[in-house]
Amino acid sequence: MLEAERRRDEGLYARAARLFQRHVDCAWDPVFGGVFRGLRGRSHEYMLDGDCKVKWAHDEVCVGCCMILAHVPVACLSETIGSGTDGDTADPPMATWALETLRRVYAYVDANFRLIAQPPGSWKVGGDRLVKPDPDPDTGISG
């Protein structure tokens, strides 16, 4: 989206925004929330290791949603994205999707990555699927 803005290519921006939405929707963990760090391309399995949820991936989702909210693709202003679960209703326009996703991801980050016992502004950088921290054996501090 940033490169499309630099080029002032509205068509490329709309395509990138749609692909961004698809990536975020595919990466979302429907059971525990948050986005997965990666997906194995050949087997279509999520990477479920000790660092499958990382803060930077959530930050990137927030940045992408803010970009869409700041510059909604002209082609996406009134169109609907996909179809609803019951087949009768359509999903909301991209700006509504971006706002709802931003709120959901920000709430997830605040609830799961903030280190309460550490100084203000301290954050975990990653964890397993439940974002349980993986503390350093020497210091006991995660991240």
C-alpha cells in the first residue's frame, strides 16, 4: 500500500488493501485470538511453535488498518467484501472492516503483550498460541 501511495497508483493501492485484508483474515486465530506469525505454504498449517504469536505481526496489522482508514481505496468505498456467513448479507465495506480489525487487534495486544509487573511501556515480544511468555532462563524476563 505504501509503494502504491508513492506511485499514486489507486488501482495498485486497492489491490494491495484487498490482499492485506485477506492475509489478516487468514492469519487470525479463531480460537485464541491474535494473528499467527506464519503459515507453512505447502501444508497450509499455522506455525505452532513457542513463538507463533509475535507482537510485531500485530503491530503490522494495526499499521495496515490505519493506512486503510487514512486512505480508503476509491474502488473500495462502497463495495462489499466477500459474502456473509448466511449468504444473504454482505460483509462491511473495507473502512468498517479496518476499524473493527484495528480495535480487535489493539485490544488483543493490550491484553496479551503488555507486561504489567515491568516498568510502564514494557511489552512481551512473543509467545506461544496463548501468548504465555518464554522467559530468559538467566533473568526470568520475557522478551
